[in-house]
Amino acid sequence: MPYQEILSAIPTPVVICSHQKKRLLFVNTPAATLFKKLTNTKRGVSYSDIKIILHDFSPREDSGQVNSFETRQPVRGKKAFLWLEVITSTVMQDNEIFTVLLINDISARKTKEQQMVQSLEQERSLHEMKSNFISMASHEFKTPLTAISSTVDLLETKLQMDNLLDQFYRHNISKISSEIFKLNTMLDEMLTLSTIVSNNIEVSKQAVAVEQVIHDIKYQYFSERKDDRVLQVAVTGTPRKIYADKNQLSKIFTNLVGNAFKYSSENPAVKLQYQKSRLLIKITDTGIGIPEKDLPYLFNSFYRGSNVASIEGTGLGLSIVKDFVERNNGTIFVESQEHRGTTFTIIFKYPQETPA
Amino acid sequence: MNRTILLIEDKPSLLDTLKSLLELHQYRVIVAANGAEGVAQARLNQPDLVISDIYMPVLNGYELLELFKQDDALRKIPVIMLTAKTEIEEIDLALEKGADGYVTKPFVFKNLHAVIQKILNKGTEEM
């Protein structure tokens, strides 16, 4: 059976040509149909049509070499185009090099691919918009919030100066203040959770002195309290740095110490124990404790203990804490007894000493 | 003698309230609505302390700090930054650029006042 008959039976477009003599040797029916579609005429396929498809692609001349490429070809006279996948190989015969081309019309696949890329891009930009919106909103909300809280401070100061600050005003002013700061905490938690959910959290680890972070958050968030309570900090062992994200460590401790203040009425304590191979951080309060049945679910988003009904919160704090601890290769666990108090323990291993 | 505080904040409502609060606490207060105005006011009035927002049009808080540190007449004036950003890096950046203190928004005035007093008293001790 002559090779032409075999190749004609192949449903994929096949072309054989010689670049040396600039001539076509063979074009099967599917190839002829494809080129009619491309040239938008009824004339037969010419060598120049093939040259256009190959444009600057020059097939390797060593025999048996297989190459493939994708090309976008305009349909003459129309605003359409076809995506073609071209597979070439060369055959040497009687000192003439022949190029065999297998051409696939991959337009449908390409269109789908492009649609997918487009919708992925769309989704990405929507995601970014959402994340930007939450970040923008939580930042923008703080501006009026700050103005409100300062105005409350102003009213309180003026009332005090005019000797009008009685129990009634004091009580209600402090109520406004505490609600403002609750709203602020919620905004911060929402922002943090949105960055975690969108997985935009970048962990930038460095050598961190944990006692410095504790000192910073104590000064920034837990000093000058209205109820005069203070955070007690104790350090044992020789301080060593750990390898972690400072910003995330700060959020972890701010949240746990904040909880310790929120759910107790005495002074909470942070104990840093620098042991031989690890740092143990214990955050302890002597407050209402956590019922045993709640302990397994404590770190789940939006889960709150069954005994916190009257104390406000979003149920997001501890899930953020756990996520951050684990991102920094630490472990966290909780021990608690109702009406006795709660201790959260975080363990960080020291960075491996690189052997000299 | 009353100490002079230059207050730089682009939100008029907050600027107004903070000005009143500081005045009730016996400070002389000069205001500016952005960093550029703030630098001009600082050169003109030589305040004892500057309290500045970070995110402002025209000249932001970081740029303000840079200008202050390059200017012989302004370099020694302490600056407290007010920022809604609670991220540690933001605060680190402000301190790195020479801020003497920071308070995150929203704040309790008592806390801001404590920072003001700490910085102003430190200045007196050194003199």
C-alpha cells in the first residue's frame, strides 16, 4: 500500500514538504480542509501556506528529530484566528530532507484555557478586592472611632473640671469607652482572620527576644488600666532568642494576655522558662476557667466557652493564636479548671545551632 | 510656663477634639492639617513637642520625621506618632525614623497623656 493512502486515512492533518526545493510532497484531506479554512479560498494548498504556518520556526534537519510548537494563525479576510499545534519531524531520502508536519487544530482547547485563565484572574482580583476592602474598612472605621473615643475623653475631662462627674456620668461614659474598644478589637480580629483565610499572611521569621515582645505589648496594651491591674512577668533561665515572626508573636501574646485580663479579676501572669532546648511560655490567670466539655473545641473559629455568655468576644482570637503558633513551629495547649483559672502553654524550640 | 504642642492631623474632627483635650490639660496647642503645614508651623513656633498622624495627604508622618531629622532647627523636637496601624513593623519603622513615642488609634487620652508627660519630663531632666 503506498504511503499516501495510509496517510490519507489519518483523520489529523498531515503535510510533507521539502524546504530545499520549496515544494509540497503530500497533503491529506484533513490538511487541505484546514488550509481552505485558513486561507478562506477554494484553491489548493501551496508551499507558501506551509511557510506561513512555520514562520520563523526552522525544523532541525537531523533525521528523526521531532519538534512541536503552538501557533496562532489569522483566518484570511476574517477577524478570526485558529490555534494550531504543529508537530514536525524530518526524514532524509535520496539526499533530500523532507519535513513531515502533523497539524492539530487546538482552537477549542485554547479558548477554554483562556477562559479559565480569565476567570482565575477575575477570581484573584475579586479576592484581592475583598481582602483590600476588609483592610481598608477596618482602617477607615478606626478614624471615626478615634474621634468618638477622644470626644468621650473630652466630655469626661470637662465634667471632672466642672465638678459634675458624678457616678451616673462616670458609669455611662466608661460604658461608651469600653464598647468603643470592643469594636476596635473586633475590627483587628476581622482583619487578622481575613488575612489568614486569604492565606496572605507572610511569615517573616527572624531572631526574636520574646521577653522584649512581652515588654512591648505590656507597655502598649496593658498599662495604665482603669482597674489598676497589671501584667506580672517572670523569667527563669538564660534568655535566648527564638526564630519567629515578631508581629505574629505580638498578636499571640496580646490575645492570650487580653483574655487573661478579660476572664479574671486578678493580675494575670506571663512566665518565660528558658529551658535547655526550648522556651516554655505560660500565660496564667485565676479567673472563671473553661468548662471541661469546651476544651476540645476551644481553638475552633467562632467557638466560645459555654460560661462566657455575658463577656463579649468574637470567638476568633484563639483560632488566630493557634494558627500563628503553628506557623512559627510552636505548639500550644491549655489547662483549665472552672472557677480556678486557665493556663495556656506555648513551646518554641530554639533554632538549630549550625555546626561549625 | 505652658508647654507648646504642635498637633498634626488631617481629620478635622479629631484635630478639634484633641486640641480641646490638650488645652484642658494646660498645653498651648498649635494645629496643622498635614505634614507640610506641620513642618512650616514647627519652624515658625518651635514647639516643645509634636504629635503627628502617620497617614496624611501632602506629607505623611514618615516623611515628616525625615525632614525633622535633616533640619538642625527641628531635630531636637520630640515627635509622638499617632497611627491606626497596629502592625509592629509600622511602629518599628516610625521609631527607626526617629519618633520618640507612638500611640495606636483609637486610644484612651490618659495613655497619650502619659506618653506626652514622659517625653516632656525627660527633656527637662536633661536640661
